[in-house]
Amino acid sequence: MMCGARKREMPTFIYVLKPKRACLIDDASAEEEERLEEHFEYLQRALEQGMLILAGPCLDGEFGVVVFRATSERAAVEFMERDPAVKHELMTAELFPFRVSLMGTG
């Protein structure tokens, strides 16, 4: 490989999710629980499609993260905004370009 001819990989992004109200996860209404289940299923499909790298909440419920691949920043914004937790305004989300430098296998 020539110098500077690094293989182009699909860009990686992270979005940080924050519940709009305290104790959302522990004290969700029936409608909120349904939306949270849709959120989980949405991310599960992205994992099955090879788009999602990892996702999960911090244990105190203050925030969660979603690390994923997208073809462009615009596609990343669209993916984030289609997340049911964001779309139905249970959580706010902030997107950042991201690079996975180290990742374990288990």
C-alpha cells in the first residue's frame, strides 16, 4: 500500500442520549415503556445490519450512548432522529463524530 493510501472505512459516530425527565427508566408510564421497547428494537435491528457498534446506558440512568457507522454525517443525523426515544421526545440526543481506537472482543 502506498503512503497516505489508507483504506477508507465508513465513518463512525456517537450520540449521547439524556432522559428528558428524571427516573424515566425506573418510573416509565405504559406509553413510555412501549417507546423504550421500540428504541431497543430499533438499535437491535441496527446491530443485526452491522451498523451498530455498541449501545447502552450508564447505570445511574443519567445518559446512554450509541456508537454506530453511517455513510455520512447527514445519514448519522437521520439515524439518530429516527431513534424512537428521540423521535417521541423521551430523550434528547447529541451527535459527535467518533473514532474507535481500541475495542475488545468480549
